[in-house]
Amino acid sequence: MTPFAEYLDVFHPRGDTRRITAVLKAYFDESGTDGAQSPVVVVAGFVATGDAWIAADERWRAALLEFGLDHYHAKDCEYGSGPFWKWAGAPEMRRAATLALTEIIRDTGLYGFWAAIPRDDWEAEADSALLARYPEPYFLCFERCLQEVSAWSAQFQQGAPVAIVMSEQNEYEELASRIYRDYIAAKRPLALRSLTFTDMLSCTPCQAADLLAYAANKQFDADVNSAEKRHQIYQVFWDRIGEGQIPVCGAHIGKFALMEIKERLKRGES
């Protein structure tokens, strides 16, 4: 697994002392094990300075080694599959691994953000104007996350440039790059430096983003009742957010928000 410090040297030019980087993951393909589409589309991630990412990366890799894992994937952890198959019948071990990684996110000062769109609301409101700009709800979530990252930099880092890193999802990379370029062109000046795609299995910050994206997806899945949620592995992570131990800013883009976006598009506003 490549140390994240080596990624930072690629993302940022020499002399950039802060090396602020935001790492995103989308979760929208499957919910559970039946292969059905998830009822909620989520893009989520964390942003932090280079020093914070290096500290988180070093501790994350050490924790994986301690638990005998080569990577962390939230869905596999939830269902005892992939690298967690050895604990398929031991949810307490899967919960312990998730808690250990949650504490790393909390202790190293990563700042979380997410955007979520219920599929039912999207399908009810998606007209030609909306679809021309955002072919899938994923792209609107992605753009909203760009806005959150830029706002965070302006508020907490004097507008320092932020490198955007996304977990590889090949079918969406070209359009995500287009959304990024269009957003940059329309909103300058912005605190965004670059957009890069990388492999989640070799990048621990992508694994942290995966945990937030998966947890947010499940949390806002109306088909999962409260009693079920309390017993799910990811809940040990989401509880820390609810307790304010992990700062997270989120945008739930429902029916009325989509209606407002459509009106702006009709007026020619970006």
C-alpha cells in the first residue's frame, strides 16, 4: 500500500506547505447483497492538510496490519465478505476494526462532507434541463461536494488551493472531470487545484471516504428502519458524528432543493 505522502508530492507543487487535499468516494450502485440499486445516491469524503493526512495514513496502515487486513471496505465489513470473510460470524471483530479506524479519523482532525439525493425525488423532478447538466444524481452530489470543499478552504485555510482526489469509478470519470472543469470555469476564483482518480485499495484516505459514503448512504436509506440501523457495523462510526466528535457538513438534496436547482438552470444560472 503506497504511503499517502507520496501521493501528496504528486498532487501539490514543491513549496506548497499545506498540501490540502480532499478525498471523495461515491456510493450509489448497490445496497446490501441483492444487487439492487441503492435508494440514495451519496458522494462523501474528507478534507485535511497534508500533515493530517500523513498522520491518518500512518495510523490507518498500522491498524490494518494489527487486524490482519490489507484494506478496509465498509460494505465488505458490514456483510463479512472480502477481506472480512474470516469474521463473517464475528461481528464484534468487524465492529472493533471499524471503531479503531473511526478513532483515527477523529484524532487526526479530518473534516467530513457529503451530499445525498434520494432516487425517488430525482426521478420525480429530473426534467430535460436538469438531465442536460447532471445526467445522473451522482454529478450534482459531486458538484455540491466541490462547493463544500471550496467553502471549507475559504473559512479555515485562507482559501488555500485544494487537490481533489476521487476513488476510481471508471464509468463516471469522464463526466466527473467535465463537471469539475465547468465548475472551475464558472466559479473562479476557487480554492481547487486539480482532480485526480486513484485506486481505493492502495489509498487509505479513499478507504476513509468510503466509510463515510457508505454510512451516509445507509443512514438516509428510508428502507432501513431505526432498529436495524442500531445493529449495523457502520453505526459505531456514525455515532461519533452524531456526538460531534467528527466534524461533518452535509447536504440532503431532496424534492424542493431539486425544484430550486431546475429554476436556476432555466434562468441560465450555474
